[in-house]
Amino acid sequence: MGVNLSKLIEKEEITIDYLQNKKVGIDSYNMLYQFLASIRGQDGLPLADSHGNITSHIAGLFYRTINLLEKGVKPVYVFDGIPSELKAKTLEKRREVRTDATKKASAALQEGKMEEAKKYGSRALKLTKDMVDEAKEFLTLLGIPIVQAPQEGEAQASVMVAKGQLDGVVSQDFDALLFGATHLYRNIGFSGKRKVAGKNFYVDIKQEHLDLEKVLKQLKINRQKLIWLGILVGTDFNDKFPRVGPKTAIKLVQEFDTFEEIIEKTGHQPDFDYKEIEDVFMNPVSCGVEDSKLEQSNPNKEKLVEFLVEKHDFSSDRVENTLNKFLTQKEEREKQKGLSDWF
């Protein structure tokens, strides 16, 4: 779920055109979970092909990625590796939530309570290894570069931004800022209104840009203190401090120059080593990636149709029309670029 700093940070509202010609690292797991949660049938279950294989993540990935490419965005999908041991407690909590939600979704379906079934169904989702492998296969066929992180995908992408290999991170979570990404883009690909999970009302969704330098200046802190702020309100690696909300947390990190003083002020002795959490963000685990591995290649239309239509029962007409439109636009852009380079 990541660190929740939404109420503290000022965001710059942007359109998708802002990302034109920018190479962005996409937090793949974050996006795939969005698709599993939002692309569902009337029964609250994810979409599936005739063999029972879930396809919501592929459908979302197909149309979202094509849309980004048509807008001139250069996506690089970064995938999570083996989770840090510090994340074990959070992962166990998520498993418990999924188990409970699965039971409630099943009961709601049996009772014909479709809204409840949808609500709990979205909480019961799980991203499997097969789903991840299929996402990678699809992206490769589309010619999109992928990066396999040793641990957190968001950390890997953030390091690549700091090195200048990427222009920013696309993720819903604010963690990228703690990991040192200089630019974070949120709600990319979303527009209009979104239904609040489990509620009967909608909220306006705006695409956002967060500049780390501006965020730190606004909060009057440095990056280390931003990490302390995250630790106080809770991260994927630790529980939040009791009775400390975002407003109290920012006052504490602004007032004190050591985390020991903050601990003393709150009167709460955490059951974790805050220095370990701080180090996770200050020195993210990452791997080196050659620049040549971040370039797009030509899509394999024949294999894409085979993968989507023959293997996963996507509509042949929709797939053909979408790919033909995209490939035609791609060819036109390349011609225009060739002409501009010539002159």
C-alpha cells in the first residue's frame, strides 16, 4: 500500500501530454493490482478466458500501454523481485485480508448481494507468478522494455531516475519519493471519476506530478526527514506510530534533528529498528541496467494476436483494430521524425 502522504503534499495537476517523450519507470505490480481490482465482471470476479485463466491484468495492460504509447510516452515496466524480510509482517497482514475477503465475497455471491461481492472480491485479489510471467511475455511482444528488480520495483525505478536513466516513476504510492526518485507521476491513465471501493459514490481523479525537490522545500525538511515522516505514519516495512497522524508527524520531524528525540517525544518505543527502515529507503537495493536495454523494439503483431485472441479469447476485431491504429500512428510518427532529422 505504501506510505500515505497525500494530505501533506501539494501536487501539480497535469495531463498525459506532460509525459510526451519522457521515459518513465512503471511500478508494474502496482499497476497490475489496479487492473485486477478494477476490471471485473458483474459478479465481482476478474475477467477470465475459456480455460479459466484470469485476464483482467492483460486487458488493462494492453489498452493502458497502447494509450501511453499513442501519447508519446516511453514506458519501462519494472517488476518486483524477492521481498525484503522487513516486509514479512505487511505481507502476512495482506494474506489475512485476502483470506477474509475471499470468504465474504463467496458468501455475498451465494446471497445474491452483488455490490458486496464486488467490494470483497476486489480485496481478495492476488497477483500470481503466472500472471506476472504473462504480463512480461505480452510486454516483450509489444516491444516494451522490462526490468527485473532484485527487490522492490519502485526502489529500482527510483534509483534509475536518480541516475538519469528514467525521467520519473509512475506509481500510485508515494514511496518513490522516499527512495529518492526526483519525479513521481500518479493516476497516469486515469481520468474523470472513480468509484470508491466499497462505497456508492465517486471521486474526481486527476493526474499528478510530484517533484521531490519542491516537496522537500514545501515541507521544510530534507529527504532523511521525509523518510522519518514515512516511518511515523507507517510504511510497508513498519507499523505506524500510535496516535501520530500526518500533521503531528510533520511537526515532529520539523522540530527534532534525531529520530531518538522523536521516539522520546511520542513516548512510543517501536518494536523495529528504525535505522534498518531508514537504510531501506536511503540505500535502495537495485541492479545495474544498460541504457540499451531501455529502448523500445518493434511489436510482433502476429504473436500479439496469437497471444491475445487465440490463447486468451480476446475479441479479434478489437485487438486487430487497436493494433492497426497504433501501428499506423507509430509509422507516421517515425516518418515525421525521419523528416525532421533530415532537415
